[in-house]
Amino acid sequence: MNINQVREQLHQLIEEIDDIYVLNGLYRNLLADKNQREEYEREQLEKAKKKGRSTSR
């Protein structure tokens, strides 16, 4: 294997690592968004339940 082949393989590995890093970042962002949305929906449900209880009294 000559130096050019080694260099090309190294560049390919670097690109793959960069892709994995980007995908992991996207996954973390999507997971955080999902958790935030679920928390917001839980809060809205609790508010609706409290409002329903107070108006039925």
C-alpha cells in the first residue's frame, strides 16, 4: 500500500467519523425536542384537568 492509498483511506475514515458525529448530534437534538414536546403536552394535560375540576365546582 503506497502513501497515496493510505492518505485516501485516512480521508475516507475522517469523513465517516464526521458523518457519525453529525448524525449523533441530530439524534440528540431530535431526542431533546421529543422530550420537550412530551413535557409540554403533559403540562397542558395537567392544566386542562385542573381547569376542568375548577369549573365543575
